[in-house]
Amino acid sequence: MHKRNVIVIGASAGGLEAARAVIGGLPADLSAAVFVVIHIPPYHESALPEILSGSGPLKASHPEDGERIQSGRIYVAPPDKHLLLEAGRIMVKRGPKENRFRPSIDALFRSAAYVYGPSAVGVVLSGVLDDGTSGLWSIKRLGGIVVIQEPNDARHPEMPRSVLEYVDCDHVCAAKDIGPLLGRLAGQIIPEGQDLSKPELRRLGLEVEIAARGNAFGKGIMEWGDMAKYTCPECHGALVKLQEGQMIRYRCHTGHAFTPSALLAGITEAVEETLWQAMRGLEEQAMLLEHIATHYSETGRQDKAELFRQKARKSKEQADVVHESLPHHEQLSNDLKP
């Protein structure tokens, strides 16, 4: 028999307000540990523990790597570090990014599913794209409980909607109702969880190891799916396609992981950056050509001056064409939102 004693919460854009509402609704005698990932910039000093500590009766902190888990505490992922779980302890690691984020919601959820199985309760709050869906799928597969913020209650409903599309949710609630719900779920005696096939369990454990320590290629990640035809936008490494129920994901041989939406956003951003560089080069070329034309004009070589002015105009026209073709990666990635 197990007790539900591990609660993992993930949020992104618009999620801080929702997380505060959830934490504010938790009881002071909560018989579970709470782990929180909220996407924040890696260079940003985090005040999340102080904010969440002031939102409810439980103390929140950034844990140290290897710290023992205590019931009734809130552990918040620090900037640019994955928050992961192992038996009785916390791992704080700078592993490969997942869905272009570190910390990653999926990485935390996946580790909770792998280590704690049916004892885990996973919660997804407001956010864009779909970080957290794969992790909640793993929690559900191993007998845990899935809770999401009601999409109409979320400032950015895309993350909860993604979960609704791919995972059988146990509870869909407004943020203010999730804390009391977690208080009722925590400490419940539950039956054994579901058994995964040995290959599924091995791959889940492998992905937890990759999030903690990297070395995806050495750990054999490329053997777990079909090779994709595109490359990783983070490192340009080869990608392998992974299947989870109706979902597909991608992981590169160095360890970066992506949902289709995150991969599209990354590739589109890389294309956009390349086009900006091309436009910059063409504009610099036009400026140099104009400078040369001026030099020839000042020395009385008007025929040469006109030739270089024509070349400068051509470069400016090409730069304008590139500028007009610049994509907007937010719009492209939105095409994959449920």
C-alpha cells in the first residue's frame, strides 16, 4: 500500500498568480511534500520561495542538491536548474533543457512518476505551449493523480488544454479550489499502481537520468525511437522521435527534449535569427557600397560611382525582401496548440 505524499506543480506564463492561489489553499498540516516548477528566465534571481511562503501556511525554499525530503514543505526549482526526485531526496541538476526550459516541468513530473508512482499527484497550471503534458501522462500511467487548472480560469489556458487532449484528467478545477483538493488527497492510502512494461520503465528511468546528468548518447537514447529528419535547434544534434500514447516527442543525442510545439518554436526562432543575420549582412554590404560610391564620386569617377550606387540599391532591395519574409515564431508555434 502507498500514501499520496508527493505533489508536483508546474506553471508557466500567468502561472505565478495561480500557484499562489493553490499554495494559499493548502492546509498547515499537509501530509505531503510539494515541488514547484515555474518557468523564469535563467539570469533572473528568484524570489519565488519568499512569494510562495507568504501565500500560505507552508514554508517554501530552493532546495540543495541531495537534500532530504520533508513532509509539509514546498521545494521550488531554482533558476536554470532542473528539480528532480529520487527516493527520499531531491536532485538539483543542470541537465539538458526540455521544451527549451531549465527547469522543466516534464522533467520534474517524470522523476516523480518514476520514483513515487501512485503516490504522486501532478498539477498543471496556466502556461503557453505544452510543457507538463508528457510528465502528467507518465504520472497517470503509473497510477498517480492528474489535476489541472480549469482552462477558462487560467490566464494562459494552452498548457491545461494540452493535458486535456492527451491525458485522462482526474480533476479540473479553478486555481482557488486546487489547494483544498490537494489537502484532501494528501496522505490517502492507495492501492498499488499500474505496472509499466519493462521497456517503458527503462526508458522513463533513462530520461530521468538524462535530465539529471546528460550523456544521452552514451545512455543509448538513439535506440528508443526513429530518427527524425530535422536537427535540434539548441545544438544541431540528431533527433530521435519518441512515442507516448497519442503523443510524440523528440530528444537529441546530447539530451535536449522537445514536444512538437516546442521544437517548431525553436526551429522557427533559429530560422528567424538566420534571416536577421542575412538582413544585417545585406545592409552592411549596402553601406559599404555607398561608401565606395562616394569615394569614386569625390575623385571624379562618376561612372564608377554610379555602378556602386546601383549595387548598393540592389543590396537594399534584397535586405527588404529578407525583412518581409521574417517569420513570427509565436504564430507558427500557436498552430499546434489544441
